[in-house]
Amino acid sequence: MGFEGPEDELEDFLTRQPSWVREILRGEYSSQATSAWLQPGGFELLGKAEDEYVELLKRYPENLREYRKRKATIAKESALSRLPSVPPGRPREKRLAREAEELAHTGLSQTKIAYELNRRHPDRRDNNGHLKPVTPEAVRKMLQRVRKKAPDKT
């Protein structure tokens, strides 16, 4: 068989495969392809076709590079699918909020709580390493969050 280029040879190989194998090798996972893959003998058929496809791709580095990128993307998505997502924004400073709440229970104002927290934590810094003192507004927000989460006392 005389092939004019890598696309012809690869396309000829893919046309000889069942449609669901073609979809998976191209990185297109449909529900039909997944169900066919899970049928008895499907895993072996896909494995054999994938081995042959990779052998063909070794002769065409550009196509192999694209195939590897697709497989890497699928692997990352698969690995991350079981992990919970990270909430956006900066993590809460729960320890500092609890301290602020304890000070509020002693009857201090938000300004005095901020002063006391700055006295207790003089080297508090942000992610860039800059000093980050506690402000009365920050205390107000900390206390507001802590009070929202407190259980009803009825």
C-alpha cells in the first residue's frame, strides 16, 4: 500500500477499527464508546489497537507528540476527578478569629481587640512577606463569621 503521508496511514489504521476504538484513540470519550469498552473483550481489543497505534505513531513524531498531550490531559483529569476542589480565596485564620472572639467576650471593643491581637502577633505577614496588622474592620469580619457558625442556644 502506498501512503502519501502520516495522516493517510494513520487514517487507514483508524478506519479498520470499530467506531468506539476510533473515538477513544482520538480522545473523544462518548457514553457509547465507554459502554462498548466495558463489554467482555473490549479492554483487550482497545489495548491491542492502542499498541498498534502507538507503534504507527512512533514513525511520526508530531502526531505522537499530540497523542501524548491528549493522554496526559486525560490522565490529569482522571487523577484530579476524585480530589475535592480547593475553595477560592485566602484561607481563613480560624485561630486568630477564636482569639478575637475570646477577647470580645471579655467586653473589649473591636479597636481594642485589634490592638491586643497586634500586640500578641507582631510579626503577622501576608503571602508577599509584608507586615499585615489586624484592623478593627478585620476584627468585625472575623467576629461576624464566627457568630454565623455558632450553633443556636435555645
